[in-house]
Amino acid sequence: EILVVDEGATLSPTATPVDDPEGVTVAALEGQLEGSTLSYVVNLADPRAGGMDTASFIYKAPAEGWVAVGISTDGLMVGSEAIIGLPDEGTVLKYNLNAQSLPGVVPFPDEQQTLIETSITQEAGETVLRFTKIMEEDNEIPIVVGANTFVAGWGFSNTLAFHQARESFALNLESGGVLQLVVGEQNLWRAHGWFASIAWGLLSPLAIGAGILRKMIKAPLWFQIHRALNYM
């Protein structure tokens, strides 16, 4: 198949557009992924995969950059397996996420690159990743009809590097289209930010101030204040 594009077009010549599958369920993601959507459909006994069950996904990110959708056991990046689309290279491949640094993001061996009907396209400030994956493969985290944990995100540019947005979420895949969506970490990150701001922006400076003003505050009161603020 030959795909012809005009000079300057954002569509990669090696990307093969895939029509939206019928019967898709669309999930609007939240948290850091607000503005993005993940659509899916379960294909039972898919003839494209030799009769094995597959799941087709369409991930739309509100930015022009690399995008990724990963399968996880705990919602953390390290230890997950991701499908990453690189628009400049026109590739959609499976990767092991062995570390948060770039050297730890390692492509699967060629014999495990079994994705079906993949594409990565960009237009009008949006990047769209499409792929179909066999749900249960040897030595890979399975996708099941039921509860799954996913991670998703996108980068600042088309070059694979640190992510601009990233979130984990639980998704309940049902062949009938039942959906449950739960954002995993956003509230914890907010709480972490508030506590850190109070600790280092308020309590710690006050503790230091008590020490600086120790000549103005009678001992041992200044030290008791200093110690109490540090404990807090």
C-alpha cells in the first residue's frame, strides 16, 4: 500500500490510516490526560490474529508529540508495557518500561511486535494513535474482558523523551461496551503538593525564623517553637 502526502503534511508516509472500528466505546480521560480520549472495542476470535481475541484502541491526545498507551499491573510506569507511536518515524511498537529514564524504554524483540493495523497521525494540534493488540500473549501483561489498569501519556515533541502528561487509570473492557473509568493518582499528587507546600513554604521558614530570633525570645521557648515547627 502506497500513501501519498503533500509536502509539509504532518501525516507520516509510513503510517497506514485505520478506519474507526464499529461499536467502539469512548472514554474521556481526566487528570493530567484531560482533553484526551481512549476508544476501544473487543474483537472476539479475531481472524486477523488467527482466531485469538484482540482489542482495538484509538488514543487521541490534544497535542502534537509522541503518544503512548500502556498496560500495567499497578499503575506505575516502571514495570509496565507500552505501545508508543513516534510520528516522525511513523512507527507504532511495543516497549518494555524498565526505568523512568530513556535508556530503560526498550522495544520488544521483532518476533514480539505483533500489533495489527497500526497508525500514528497528526493534524490540527492533535495526535492519534491506532492499534489492535492480541489480548493474551506469552510473557506479556494480558488485557482481559473485565478490569484492566492502563497508563497513557504524550510528549512535548515527536522525539521520544520525558512526557508532558501522564496518568494511570482503570478501565473495564466488556465486549458489550460497559465502561468504568477511575483516575488513579491525581488526588494523591494534589495532596502531596499541598503538604509539601505547607511544610517547605511555611513551617520550615518559621522554624528557621525562631532560631534567628532566639535572642529576642527567651530560652528555652525559642527552641521549643523551633523544634515543634520542625516536627510539624
